[in-house]
Amino acid sequence: MSVQCTTLYVELGDRRYPIYIGPNLLHATTLLGDAITGRQIVVVTNETIAPLYLDAVLRQLPAEALVSSVILPDGEQYKTWQTLGDIFDQVLRARHNRSTTFVALGGGVVGDITGFAAACYQRGVNFVQVPTTLLAQVDSSVGGKTAVNHPLGKNMIGAFYQPNAVIIDTATLSTLGDREYAAGLAEVVKYGLIFDADFHAWLGANRVGLRSRDANVLSYAIKRSCEIKAEVVAADERESGLRAILNLGHTFGHAIETHMGYGAWLHGEAVAAGMVMAVRLSAMRHSVSDGLVTELEHLLTDLGLPIWAPEGMSSNTFIDLMSLDKKVIDGRMRFVLLAALGEAVVVDDVRQDELHALIDR
Ligand code: NAD
Ligand code: GLY
């Protein structure tokens, strides 16, 4: 079978790595086997994804390799220090050494925790991302942010640790639930807002195809999202500047996720409501028009995403939770806002009264 595959690169010097994108890459190529170094492999996945895709992955691995599968419980609430310990227990019991490659097969939860496990195991081993949700394919599998949550804050314990390769089999999206699929579209919308006004217009014009998972529309949306993410990460791998723009809506969104309890709102849903808040705050500061806020609300609604924060979540609750955000420096909260459509900025001069006005409206 001939397979369509687009290859992009995250340009990080001698740590440069490929992102392969195409349908059936897990079934009809040897990309995964080729990305593995050494003869020891740990595939980390969860109990939902294992019955769907674990066999396809295992079939690609060298027959003579020592292979262990670690199957986690499913859910953001398991992205914890405790689960990380469970992974290490299993991997050590199976006597994996430093030549092991960790393969993350799943959505952002599996990808983030597996990447962090790979960063820590014997001070760092190879790892490969095989993302199976739209959110993971357009965002979390690329760029090397790995983490677990802490009860006091999202992604608070983690490391920057890049994969050796990212293999995006777009056919895996066929089994993804509608809610999880829509959550991934939130991050796609983010890229247009922060980086590419033309892409934003294209997303608006193709909202029906996006919602119905039209293969051509989806393929371009994933490719363009990965291109933007790869460009930003290559320019600022460890978020000392530009990379912070990828967090549009995330300061508000993480507060929602923490407040509601991990897993109650999907990450992408919280980001969608958070992006509306960030763009509305930008409009209150006159850098974009009120019309853009309305247009964004319509787009997100058409894509099946929430545009309002959970009822009853007050500005004081938001401010309290946001003061723990990783972007806080010297006690000053920093927000990603829009300087214009397609251009994001990080600001640290948002006043408390602006936040009260924005949130309690
Ligand atoms: P998720 O990993 O929880 O996956 C959502 C659900 O879909 C889960 O129930 C999962 O089992 C299921 N699933 C996955 N693939 C499937 C498939 N192909 N078919 C059927 N079901 C499937 O959630 P997510 O939205 O992928 O990721 C959210 C996480 O990603 C959050 O923890 C967030 O903090 C993190 N994240 C990280 C980064 C980063 O740069 N590292 C960026 C964005 C988000
Ligand atoms: N999702 C934010 C980042 O990768 O920086």
C-alpha cells in the first residue's frame, strides 16, 4: 500500500527531529521501527487506546527487542506523580536499561507523562511520540513539554525533553469521541489567532469541514498547526520569550481545569473559554475589535466548544488560581493577549480591576 506522508522538522540543531503526518502511518509504514534506537522498548498507553492501537504498534517493533507495555488508567486525574511512580515500578521490574526507548501512544495525558518518565528514567532515555488525539497531534506531542499535575496546579512538575520523532497517524482520529475531537480544534484555532491571520480566515471558511472531520481539511489543519508549533519551538525551545504565545487562553483555562477538578473540563474546552477571555481582554484594551470577540465566539460554538467559563467561578477564584501560573514572574501575572489578529504579545500590566471587570461581567 502506498502511503501519503508529509514530513516536517523541529529544527533544534543536533536534536532536530521529524514530524511525520499521514493516514495509516501505524499500519502501513516502518516509521516507528526506524525511530527506535536500541533493542529495549517501553510502550506507554492507556486502557482506552490499548485495545484500539497497541497491536499495530507492537507489530512494528523489532522481533528480537525486549518490549514492555505499560497500560495506564484513562484520564487527566491520573496524570500524577503516583502514576509516574507506577510506570517506573513496571519498567524497573522488567529490567529496562538506558538503551530503552519510551513510546507514548495516546493523547496529551499519555504523551506528557511518558515524556516526563523518559526524561527521568536513568537520567534520560530516547522517546517517540505517537499522538492519537487531535490535541496531541497539533500541539502536545511537538515541542518537548512534559509534566504531571499537582493538586495545587496543572503541569507544575515536569521537564523540557524533546522526542526523537513524532508519528501522527491521522486515521486514529476516526475513533476519537466528538467532545475530545472538538477539544483539539481549540488549539488549532489558537494558532490562527496568535500567528497567522490567513489561517484564521481559512479555519472560519472551513468550519463545516472541520466539524465533520473532512480528511483534506483536517490534514491541512494538522499540517499548518504543526508548522507553526515547530517554528515557535525552534525559535524559543525553553519559553524564555516567544514560546509563551502558545499559551493564549491557557492562564484562564488552567484555572478552570484546576477549579473544576482535573478531567471535568477537557483541556481544550478550558482553553476555548480561556481564549475568549483573553481576546475579550485584548478588545477591552483596544488592540483588537469587539467584532473579533464575537466572530471567535461564533467559530468556537460552531466547532462545538464552550465560550463561557463555568458558572459561579468568580474573579477572586480566577485570580487566586492564576497567581500560581508558571508565567508569573516576581509576583506579576503575565497574560498572552492579541496585539492584532495573528499577532500575540505577553503583557504583565493587567490590573486587578480589569480582571474583575472581565470575569464578573
Ligand atoms: P487525553 O490524553 O486525556 O485524551 C482524551 C481522551 O481520548 C482520553 O479518554 C483518551 O483515552 C481518548 N483517546 C485518545 N486517543 C483516542 C483515539 N484515537 N480514539 C479513541 N479515544 C482516544 O486528552 P488530550 O486532549 O489529548 O490531552 C490533554 C492533555 O495534554 C492535558 O493534560 C494538557 O495539559 C496536555 N497538553 C500538553 C501540551 C504540551 O505542550 N505538552 C500542550 C497542550 C496540552
Ligand atoms: N502548549 C504550549 C507549548 O507547547 O508551549
